[in-house]
Amino acid sequence: MRKLSGILTASIAILMSGNAAGAGPHLGKWKLNVAKSKVESWSPKSQVRTYEDWGRDLLHVTLEGTDSQDKPTFGEFVARWDGRFYPYVIRGSQTANTIALKRAGAGGDFEFTVKSDGKVAYTGTYTLSADRKSFTLTFKMNPQGEPSSTVLVFEKE
């Protein structure tokens, strides 16, 4: 459950990366569309992500939902898009978690890396749809450090 919350938090951060100041099409609430997603056992069963622009290039992200075992999840972080690691809180986690966000080209796409106790826990990319009504999180590595096939699709509420 801890790793799931971390994944969710990382995903939120990625969504908030609309422009240099953090403002843009990523802000607001986004709901996981499970039917359009391709999930693994560690993936969330439900999730709502909220992205807020806190000014000065700070993105505030909260993730709330349920994991694959129907247990509630919550994650929260404040980060910049500078590739540096920032702390993020995952309710119930026994490890110290951090997240780094880095722009991956034009169009609002980003890469994210999440660490637990200083070790990379998972990585992935965030891609905003052309109509800006949805985004996709594609995980390259799962919490076990193995290649991942998880793709999470979120839609704007």
C-alpha cells in the first residue's frame, strides 16, 4: 500500500507540470479511469488527484483513493520541475519517500522518479492528451524494481 501511494503521488506531480510556474491545464481534480487503464497488482483501484499552483514554481499534489486491497491511500508533496528530489508523504509508509520531476519535451510531458529510503522505487512518464481532458501515466519500473506495463489514465473532473 505504501508503494502504491508513492506511485500515486508521483503521478500527481507529473500532472501539475503545465508550465514553468506550475500553472496550466494540469491544475484541478483528475479521476482515475480504471476501464481505460492497464494495471498490475500494485496499481490503485481508485484515485483522485488534485493539483494546485502554490506560486513561485511550486506544485502541490494530493492523491486519495483505494489500493488493490480496498485500503484507503493518501499521498502529498510539494515540488518544482527542476529534477531535484523533494519529500513526499505517503500515509502508512515505513520509508522516507522523495520525488523528482523533469520536463521531457514540449507539450507538457514529464518524467518522474520516486525514491524510498534513497533507492529508486519506480519511474515513469506523464503525457497530457491533445484536448487536455485526460492524461496518461506510463510506469517504466514498478515498486519491485522490475519493468512495468502499468498505464494509468486520468480524466479531468
